[in-house]
Amino acid sequence: KLVPGYEILDYTYSDFFNHTLQYYSYALDNLQKEGYIVNKHQIIFDLYKIIVFDFLTCQDDRHSSNISFVYTTLPSGKIEITLAPLYDNEFAFSFMHEIKDIRNISYKTFTNENLAPMRFGIKNVYNDSCYTPYECCVKEAKEIISFAKKDEKYKTFLINAVKKLDIFKAYARLDIEGIKMDMEHLAWYDKCIESKKYILQKVLSQEKTDNDLISLGEDLEQSR
């Protein structure tokens, strides 16, 4: 049985919850207490991977119907809950929007209370204290890195993701399969992803101040 994220979040048993890693953690704890078989550590790790992927690929459509879980009845009669494979990624790189919107994804979804539920984050899906798109990127990068620093496995994954994700290598594989992309769009996607990788790298190493990183984003926008 495939169960959408919003049904899992009902198990927070709270009048207020949002679509974040924090609240999935609460829900999974309660499901374990009710007798479900849940490998919480693995699910949380896989959800974290989704957050990193979405940050790097400018995904703005990861609402609680775009994350699902699989309920499997075991021979014992108990139900095991696992995370379903990731799906519905057509908004990555703002593919379904005009190209001018790409640089504003974090700002748009962080600062608009109505759009915030389309996001998936560590703790915050709505933050109206962001004043520029790149300030929002820095805030989100800090959440991602702060969470990773709690566990070496998370930190290792994050470092490898930043090192290995390459849009042109991904496109080369698509090209072999006969899937074509507009090269102007592809070049802009590469600029976007490289800027986010740079922000993660520098926040992780603490080599740059917030203002330095925000300026990087603004310079990137001017160079378009």
C-alpha cells in the first residue's frame, strides 16, 4: 500500500505540524509505539537525501503528496513502513516555469505563506525574514549543514553529493537516450547548481560570511 506523506504526518497527533524532517521524526516515533515496524534512522537519512537533492536542483514542488511511504504486511502480520522511491521531479530546475523564476525559488517558497507548503525542509518551510533570494539560500544551507554535523554519515553523504553532482554528466546520459534539452537552459541550470554547491561548501568550511555568500548569488544573477 502506498501512503502519502500527509497521512504519515497525521501521526504527530498535533493540531499544528508542517512538512519537515522534524515532524516526520515525531510521526515515525508514534508509529513505532503503535506497533508498526519502522527503521526510523534509515527513513530519516533518506528524507535528508531528498532535502539535499531538492536544494541543489532548485526543486519547489516537494509537498506532502510528493513524498510517499510503503506499507508492507509481513508474514507475522505486522506492517513494515519504508520510504517509497522519489518521484514527481518535473519542477527540478524550475523546468515547468519560465527561466527567470529559477533564481527566486527559495525566496518565493520561503517567504510566501501560501507557497511554503510546497517545500520540504529540515525545520522551517516558512520564513518571512528573508529579504533576498540568496539570503534564503544561505539560511537553508545552514539548516542542511547543521543537521549533517550531528552524524558523520550525513556529513559524508553531503560532501560527496556536492563533489559528484554534475548537470552536464547527467545531460550526457539523457542525450544517449535521445532526450534533448535546450542548451541555454542547461547552462543556466549549471550556474544555479554550482552556486548552491559553492554555498554549501563555504558554509560547511565556514570560510565565507553570510554577506559574502549573498553577494555571490547576486553576482551570479547579474552574470546571466
